[in-house]
Amino acid sequence: FIASSYTYTLWGHPYAIIVLTGEALFISLLLHRKTENMLLLAGIYWVRLFAPTIVFMDAMVDNFRYCMESIVGMIEIIRMIGIIGIIALFLYVRGVG
């Protein structure tokens, strides 16, 4: 919540705070219950739950600033894949796993 509150300053609306907090809650609720794959859960959240919301908001408000939130989410997923890949490579080189 605290990290996503800066988006209000950037874009001038509170919707990103709700969306990013929702992502954190979605992942934290399902992480150990359904799967251990955080990237899979983030992908499910952004593609299956949030993308339809973007289309709905664009149709209702006729403003494309909400698409930025979806783009930020996809960039976040790509960044997480990179970070996890680097950690896995580091552990592999060190022989831990």
C-alpha cells in the first residue's frame, strides 16, 4: 500500500493504489494455498483479473491512462522473472540446490 501510494502523485488518481494493493493481497492469499509460484499468481492477476477491468474502465471513462497500470504490471512481472533468474543462477553457480 505504501509503495503504491506514490502513483497518486504520478497519475493523479487513486486507482493504481487499489489495483496494486489488490495484487499484493491476491498473491499473499493464494501463494501457499494454491501454488508456490509467485510469478504465475502475478500473471493470473494481471491477465485474468485486471485486464478486463482496464477494458471496462476505458469504455466507461474513455481515457487511456488506465492502460499505464496494466503496462506497469507487465513490466513488474518481467522484472521479477529477471530477479528470480539471477538468484537461481547465483545459487546454481554456488552449488546450493
